[in-house]
Amino acid sequence: MLIIFDLDDTLIDTSGFITPFKMQECLRRLIEEGGVVSNFNEAYSHLLLLNQTSLRSQDAILQFAKEIGCSSPGSALQELTAPLPPDFSIPTTPEAKEVLHFFKHKFLLALVTAGSSSFQREKMEKAGLDSSLFSKIAIPETSIKKPSYEALLKEYVDDPRKIWVCGDRVSVDLAPAFELGFKTVHMRWGRGKIERTPKWVDYTISTLPELKGIIQ
């Protein structure tokens, strides 16, 4: 048995801690590059809402840049994956570490998270996630996870029905898993809280400890 976890808003609370900080910094960069806002706090709230309803943070930044007349959003996009302050700490989602240790003694674990490799690993470090818990860590730069899933299937398991994928984003994390015949678990955290769960998803959870009663 192999369990594949997403990182952002599955193992760590990205939307509650990283996103608010990053969106504020991105807004400052957009203003520096010529974007015009009448009220910083109102603009910040609007940007947070755009990010919540967008598939990717990059999409929210680009849309907001157009709205405020910023034609050069490059520095804001770079800010998304810029290193966090040295004293910045990231909490996990409730009991994420305990759940990983629980399953580590029973099954193989893998992490497939999309984004900048250095930034994703920095997040893990600041959240105190031990990389040795995972038999494999894959970090595709795009949001396309299917090739990583296929590689894990080929390397570790002879039956796709023995693979579980847990993530918050249906289209990015779960849809490619479903296409390959894996079991899917929708984590209702971050974007997952507002994203509709399709009927083909096997299970829906709000916190990771619920997995203990699902994956036997």
C-alpha cells in the first residue's frame, strides 16, 4: 500500500499562514511597479479573495495586476516563491505529523507537491516535517502531477487500487489519481473548503486524523 500526500493545505496550513503573508508582499510589489489602489487594506482583502477562488496564486496575481493597472507583475510573481523570513514558522494541519508517523509503520508514504523545489522544501523545513518519512518526494514545477503518480505506480506498487492520494485540490491532486485508478481523499482545507467534491471522489475529510479510520 502507498499513500501519496499533497503538501500545501494538506500537511501544512498554507492558506492560514503563508498565503496571507505572501499576498501582502505581492501587493506591495505590484504597487511599486505602478499598480494603483485607493485603499491598501481593501485591495489586500480583494487579492486574498481572488487567490482563494483561483486555481493558482499566479493566476490571482495576474488578474489583480490587470485590475489595478500594473503591466509589469514580474516582481510580484517572483515574490510568491521568494524565501520566507528566517523566523517564519509554519504550522501543520491538525495532527499531520502524528498521522504521518502512524502510517509510516504500516505503509509506504510519498509526497507529491507542485511548485518551486527550493520553496517547497523550505516550507517542509519550517513546518518541521521530516523528509525521511517519505519513500519518495516529487516536486513538479507545474501543477501537472500525473507523470509523478505514474512513476510512483511503476516503482512501488503493482496495483493502482493499492495507492491512495490525499489532497485539497480536486483538479490538480485528485483528478489525475482517479484517472489512474487510485483511491482518492479530498482534504477540505484551504481551497478545498470551497471546492466542490465530485461524486467520483472516494472520501472527504476535514482533518488528517480521519484517515486512520479510512485507510486500513
